[in-house]
Amino acid sequence: MTTHETSRRPVSLHTRKRADAERNIEAILDAARIALSRDPDASIGEIAKAAGVGRVTLYGHFPTRAELVTAVVQRALAEAEQTVDRIDLTGDPRDALHRLIAGSWSLTADAGALLAAAEQALPAEDVRAAHDGLLARATALIERGRAEGSFRTDLSSSWLASVLHSLVHCAATEVAAGRLASEDAGGNIAATALSSFTPPG
């Protein structure tokens, strides 16, 4: 068979079905992320309608609501981690903390909103594990800051990382309620975190 004839060979039915399935999965995950961020109790029917697919199609890819929520949360956290990976965390720990917060707070907050849905659908240990990647980066930076004398050592690194995590979600709540401008959130988080992290005296 010639190259010209090969190039004109029709795409197989299996290939088309797989491509359709991949598009449906992406549409479902996109719709679920938006719906669950707005309402952790969003129904499968609402998500399917927003994705432009039927309930049967959605269940064909995600047999249970818990599986769908898991997939949405994992994708959101993976995107947040990829963003954090691109942030320069070298140099002065205080400056690095500013960059970490400015570059990731909104994604972390978005993932946190989805975790509200996860808490209703997933085991507690799975919800805690979902935070691990992002918290590990913050904890590593805090530990370096402690070692270099920039951050306090009378409180544990894990506690300071939890404080930062709480501040991010507090800012997200305030932005959602209209009490804090989104463009001011990063600065507020950084200012509050640094005042908490600064060695006493």
C-alpha cells in the first residue's frame, strides 16, 4: 500500500470512540470542578447537564459520585502542584514565602473549595492525603527559614505550615463573601503569615 493510500485510510471506529470518551471525561471534570466549587452538594444530574452529557455517559466514566469527586480533586491539586513547582523558592526565605503565596494562593484556595465536597464523599484519610503535596513544599520552605534564622523555632514547622494553610482558606472565604478584593488577598496572607513566623523579640 502506498504512503498516499495509507494517509487516506479512515480513522477506526475504536479510535473515534476513544477520542469521544476522552472529550467527555474532560468535559465532565471541567463541569464538576465548577459545580462543586460553587456547591459541594451539586448533584450528578446537574454536573452531567453542565458537561453536555447524559447521566448514563457520566456513570460510564465515573461509576460513583465519590470517584468523580476524587478525580476532580486530584486534577485540581495536580495543577496546583505544577504551578508551585515553577515558583522560585530559593534565596531569602521571607521573599520566597511572598512568591509562594502570590503564585499559588488562588489555586490552593480553589482546591480547598473542592475539598469541601471531598469531605462529604471521601474517607477522612483520603482528604488529608490530598493536602500532602502542597503542604510538603510549604513545610520545606519553613524549615529552611527556621534553619537560617528567618522564621521562629519555638513553634513546629508543621504548625506554621497549618497556619499558612488556614490563612489561604480564610482569604478564599473572604474573597468569596466580597469582604476582600482578590488582588489584595496574596498580600494579606503574606503579611499575616510573616508576622506569625517572625522570631519573637
